[in-house]
Amino acid sequence: MTLLDFFIGINDDKQLHFLVFFFLSFGIGMVMLLLTPNGYTIKGLRYMWLFLVFIGMAEEFRQYFLPDRTAEFFDAVANLCGVTCGLFIPFLLAYLRNAIIMKRLSIPSNPLVEWLVVLPFYVILWVFNQEPPM
């Protein structure tokens, strides 16, 4: 393991975390886009982002208590990035669909509340971060 791998932590494990949460969130986002009414899609995608990020963090916290697993902060960050990238395309499509139907573009409400809810859990996970096995 190189020093760069330790500090950045981009290895096969992080890529797998990213891809799993990317495809999971993309699939759920597209289903939500197809099944929800126009006015509720963006709000539903925001709640789905928050829910999937909590699932990713909860999985890392769960691994902290298992003897043969390690909880890693960068795994949770990879989960967050995968969910964000995976829901970006459905969010963009929902936004464009609403803009076409309503004949105008509007800026969605501030996502600061979601970040204020999620950020303390990442700080706690950073404190409990375990060094990956060599």
C-alpha cells in the first residue's frame, strides 16, 4: 500500500462502493422518475438521496461493530459520491420535465438542511475510522 492509497484511499474497494451505490441510486431514481407525479419528483429524489446516504453511513457504522470488518471513512465518502452521481441524471431529467411542463425554470430550494443532517454522522465516522488491514 502506497502513501497515496492510504490518504486518498482510492482502490478497488472504494470503486466497488461507488459503483454499487451509483447503480442502486440510478435505478431507484429512474423508477421514481417514472412513477411519481410531476410536482413531487424532485422532492422525492431529494428524500431518496438523504435515505440512501443514511443507508451508506449505517452500513459503515454496522461494520465498526463486526470483528472481521472495518469501518472506513472513505468507504462512506465513496457511498456518498455514488449516490450523488447516480441520482444526478434522474434529478436532471425531473428538473427538465418540470421546466417543460411549467414553461419555466426555477432553482430548487436550498439543500443545506440535508447537509446539516448528514454532516455530523460523517464527522463521527471520521473519529471512528479504522485503518484498513494490510
